[in-house]
Amino acid sequence: MNIALVWKDSPGSGTIEVLNGRLKGLRALGGAGKAAGAAFTIPPPSPARLQVAIDQEQTAPGAHATLVSVRWGATAFSFFLRDVQTGRPIWIPDYGVAVAAARDKRDYDQIAAAIRAEGWSASPSGSRTNRRKPSRRPLRATAT
């Protein structure tokens, strides 16, 4: 399964860890980014896109689902691979990053605008709120 990490601003250097699956490869797209093994470097100040290939993934409901962890600097987050779906990216505005299917070619601002257009917004507490019922529910995580 191929996914894309899409940052508003370059994260610099970081790593990807996969539990209950195998990291097959990373590829920094555009700019001067580099990736080798589980590590990546995407120099600032530009937006960034990192393609992540995972195999031996476990995406069925239940235990032992593939969990992907992303770390850069003092920042980290994790998500279940099965939650990444075409047309339904995971959006983490507190970190300026979205996780999308690799074939979703939108940049961070386009993904954020589409999610907001569906009626999702951040409440003062950082949790997601819905002003109206969206036709497709995007996943949105917040930093804790």
C-alpha cells in the first residue's frame, strides 16, 4: 500500500516506523529531499511530500492492525494504515501535516481546504467539530 505524508512546511529530518507490516521504501517527492531506509530529510522552507510504501500490511478490522509512526524533531504521531483511504485523508492541522493515499496529488493547503469545505473545523479545545453533516467524513487528529 502506498501513502503520502503531505506537510505544509518542510519537517526537516525524521523517521518512519511500521508495526505489523513492513516499510518497503520512502521517496521524497520534489525539491532536494532525500530518503534512505526508514529516515528522510526534506530541507526547509518549502512544502513537503513523502511517499511511503508498505507491504505485509494488516488492514482488516481487529487486532494486529498496521500502525505507522512518524517522527521529526520533537514531534511525533501515529495512525492505523487502514484509516488512510482515497478521498478521506487524515488531517493533523496542529502539526501542519496530512496523510493521504499516494494517488491523491493534492498539496497540504488543498487537502485542508477540502476538509473545511465538508464542514469540519477545529474547536478551541482542538477536537474536531462538525458544523453540518459531510458527505464523506475526513479523519482529523489533534495534538495532545
